[in-house]
Amino acid sequence: MVEVVLRTVSVDVASATPILLLEEVHGNRILPIFIGQPEAAAIAYALQEIETPRPMTHDLMGEIITGLGGKVFNVEIQNLVGSTYYAALRLLINGAELTISARPSDAVALALRVGAPILVNDELMDAEAQIFEADDDDDEAFDAVEIEVEEEDLVAELHEFLDGFGKGEGA
């Protein structure tokens, strides 16, 4: 397994899709993973340390795990099937290890909140990562722009989703 850190959550300019850029800790490769807008917002909240009046889903997951006497040992990005990445949460609960399947975006969001390491399968990193030659001010690789999340934008997005849900959309 290769340890990575979240370099940034960005939006791919060509497709207007949020993207995680996971950077190898001891190397110069970056694994890009496209994710959904709600997941990108949740990760951006964690990165920006935005406090919410009530726990968000990933905060709740962390609290449940801790409340049950467990710990998130690490999260692993394990596989790519077609265009879908697969991940797992590795938990320690009462001395026993438990592995739970997860979406990479959820795994990363939880890892950021609980301080757990993020790992990528060696073969996956070899096959899918891109070499990144960083300049000191080069944050625009992959034609991406960083996400700045405003609470009002998320509230408006939630209202829009809920309005559509009541009309049979978003189900």
C-alpha cells in the first residue's frame, strides 16, 4: 500500500466534475478520482474545518465508531472496475479488525475527520496515478480549480435537491 494525502479537492474544468487529487507521501505521483458534488462539499468542509450546527454524515460516522469503542485504523483505495473506484474502511473495534466497503469519497471524508491514514493499493497507484512535477506555485495541474465552499451555497444546493426530490427527481 502507498500512503497518500489529499492534495486538494478541485473541479475538473473540462467536465465541471469534482475531483480528489491524492498525492503520494513519498513520491511524485497523484491519483485523480472523480467524485460527486455533495461528497466534494463534505470533504471541503473537513479541509476548511467548517463547524456545522449539527453533525454531518461523516462526523456522525466517526462519532459512532468512537462511541462503540472503535478506531478508524486507515482507509484504503483498493481497486478500479471500469470507471468506478472501490475503497474500504479498516476499523479496530475491541481489538478486532473489521473491513467495510466504502466509496473513496466517503472514506477520504471520514479519514480527514478522524485523522486516519489514506492508503492506495500499489498496483492501482502504478496503473492509474499521474506523475506530477510540481513548481512552487503550480496548483493548477490537471486543469482544475480549487473548491471554496460557502455555507449559503450548500444550503441553496440542498433546497434545490429537496425541491427536485419532491417532484420525482433525485430519487
